[in-house]
Amino acid sequence: MDARRKKGEETRQMILEKATELFLNEGYSTTSIDKVAEVAGVTKPTVYSHFESKTGLFKAAVEANAQQRAGKLKQLLEVTNNPEEDLCRFGEHFLAVVLSQEAGCWDRVAQAEAFRHPEVGKMFYEAGPKRVLAAVAGYLEQQTANGRLSVESPSDAADLLMGMFLGVDLLRTRIGVQAPSQTQIKKKCRAAVQVFLSAFQSEDRQ
């Protein structure tokens, strides 16, 4: 990589990081390209040379965050001969990510802007939650093909499992009630997975 290209990528990353901080702290509507340029220490044309619009900049910020989180979660969904352990491991890490303070900030930004800018909410969903759901559905489909599970609709089953993991913990955490401990998360995930498998385990493995 030549020095000029490397410098350009470093500048783009710096702008993205500063913009992400502004989006999370001040919201989408009140974050302007002028403010991003000021905080990043670059000119407004420089910002536009890397991102065509504020929407494009926000999309890049959402994508970067979602890819990092979704990528880690997808790696945890390794197909083994023990679905219970696979799903418990995934559930514990899933809750750790979703109930984190950073995830809460992203949720607030998306929810606050979705009413005025529907494309923001759609962008947020497709970049993160939709990808994770697809990964879980893919895992369930593979385990069904392997004969370990019996799932007719992997997407519906994935939706059900994610809901069982979250329960009301997401609401409690978002409104400032104490988040569950790691021990509580482990216990909850184990119970959720066992109930889930009782409904979807293949007959020859029951």
C-alpha cells in the first residue's frame, strides 16, 4: 500500500471514529458534517471526499459497529455434535453484547431517529440484528440437515430462541435497572436452550 493511500484510509477511519462518538452522544439529527469535520480536525470537503452524505457516514458507522459485533457472534456458532453447548455459548455472548452500555447507546440513537428517518431504523436493523438472526437460522438449518435437530422454519425458530434469551432483561437494562450477573446469564441461557431443544430436537435423539 502506498503512503498516500494509507494516509487516506487513516483519515477515513479517524473521521468515522469521531462521527461515531458524535452519533452516540448527540444523536443523528443534531450531528452535522460541520461538527464532524471540526471534531476530526479536517475540512468539510475532506469529510465529503470519504462519505457522500451524513446518511452515508452514519451507515458506515453502523456497518462498522455491526460487523464487529455480528462477526464475533457468528464465529461462536460453530456447528458441533452438541447443540446444547453451542447454543448456550452463543446465548451467553449474545446477551453480553446486547446488554452492554455501547449497544444501549446504539439502540437509543436508532429508536430516536427511526420515527423521523425510517431509513435509519431499517439501516440499523439490517446491519446488525438481521445478520445475527440469519446466522442463528443458518446454524439451526445445518443442525437439522445433520439430523441433530428437527426445525421446519429456521428463521422462525431463531426468532423464538433470541426472544427466549432476551426475555425482559433487555427492558430492565435499557431503563436503568440492574443488569443480570454473569451467573444469572449462564443459568438463563441454559434453561432457555433446554426448553428450546425439547421442542426442536430430532426424534431419534430424544
